[in-house]
Amino acid sequence: MAQDWKGTAYNQVPHSRNEIHGDKVAKHFGFKGGLVPGVTVSAYLLHPAAVSYGMDFLERGFAHVRVNSPLYDEQAFKVHIENQTEDQARPQHQGQVDQGYSALLVPKGEAPCATAEIHIAGTKTDPPRRREDELGDPNAPSVPATRANMESLRESGCKAFTYRWNADHEMSTYLREKSGMAPPYSMDEYANPSFVLGIS
């Protein structure tokens, strides 16, 4: 069963090309400081699943995460687990069980800033198939986020990119101390959710 946990937020990318993660631009738009990336906030909500279910979560886990308000670097927070499903064998899964929970991420002294529904399926699904999309240029300039550009991308699709996980990547940890991450990431060295979500 997944357990509540608490941590301290970590902004891995204060100098990102996405300048909302830096203090200057974030404060210009009325925030207290640079925003912790949403993919990192997501990793905090997924942490209890990786701790409790380990490889079962990595192989069969699904999540729906909503980030509703900012989380800042060094801000203390708690993840509260709610609506945990009981381990119930389902006939269609040949004795394997479906598990899951909902969670709230609550910064200290504030209202919840993010929510998640986590589900660990009773059986593995087939891995996604490659679509053989055209490879994009990782150094190409970003497209301005205009309606016309977004509609064009919707029609033409995005290009594919190649990424390689390594422990030196700026998103290699979702906590300031790597050893505090869930064991599949800190000990077994699988790519953590902030990296995986950040490339998708």
C-alpha cells in the first residue's frame, strides 16, 4: 500500500530556456520565484507508487496528473494518499491485481497545488510501436506559441527526437539528494519521471 510522504521541492532547471523556471521572468509575471517544473511536481505525486510497488509500477503503472498552482524551490510539501484501491484479484487478469490511489500535493501552509490518480494494471500492456516519424533538429529554434503555429503542428505533427538517459542529465533527480528518490531510480538507476515526462 502506498504511504503519505513529505519532501522539499527542487528546481533542477533555474537557467532553462523556458524562463518561467528562473526567478527574473517568474517574478515579472507575479510569481514568488522560479517555478519547479511540472514534470518534477508529477514525480513527487508518483514517488509513493514507485516506493510501494517498485517495478510493478514502472512496468504497469499509469497516471493522470494535474498541476494547478506553483511549487517553488526549497518549498516543503506533503503528498497525501487517498482512495487507495484494495488488492482484489480480477478474473480477466488471471489472478493478478489492479491497484492504485489518488493523491494531493500540499505545499506547507497552502492549499493543494497538484493532484493525481495512479493506477497499476493487473497485466502488462504491449509497448508502444514506433511510428517512424521524421527526426527533428534538436537545435532548431522554438516555434512561438501562437494559435496559427499550434494548429499547423496539429496538422503536420511533431517530429521525433532521440534521447539517451544518463545519470549526469540535469533531470536525473527530482530531489536535491538523489539518494532520497524511490529505489527504482536511486538504486536501480532507471530513468525517473521528471526525465521521462520532460522528453515527451
